[in-house]
Amino acid sequence: MEILLTPPFAFLAYIPLVLIIVGVGRLLAGPEKPTDLKESIYASGEEASTKPAAPGYRPFFLIALFFAILHLGMLVIGTGTFSVDAVPFLLGMILALVALLLG
């Protein structure tokens, strides 16, 4: 019975189940009737903007890198014992976060 708990067997068992659920969902949805209104951009009744909403991915990457340094640094420090050997690593992590925040 332990073979039922192995990930490859569970994956192969869930594929038909998911396909059945998708098929039932398509039957319940009914036929598709495309119109121009359904394909237009919805902006709360306002005219759609022609310029991009965000200037780029730079702000996202700064935040992602900040949390990556913070979480991975705390994971490394938290898995070991806090001793004098961890202080340079902690100071380096603080320096990296400050440098990231200041740009």
C-alpha cells in the first residue's frame, strides 16, 4: 500500500482525475460566444491607458533581492549555533542589505 504514497504514482493517478474535472467544467460552462465587448480591455469604464503601468522590473528585483538576502541569511544563521563565527556573516548580511537599500 505504500506505493500509493509515492510521488510518481500519485502524479499519474491525479492526471485522469484532473482531466475528468476539466471535462465536467467545460460541460457546465456551455458554448463560447465571443464578442467585441468580451475581448476589450476593462478599465472601470475609463479609457485604457496607452503607456505601461509599471516602468519596469527594477523595483520588484530590489525588493526580491532584499528578502532573498534577509531570508537566506537568517536561515543560515538559524540552522547553526550562534557563536563568534557567525558575527562576520551577520555583519556582511547587514552591509549587503544597507547597500541594497541605499542603491
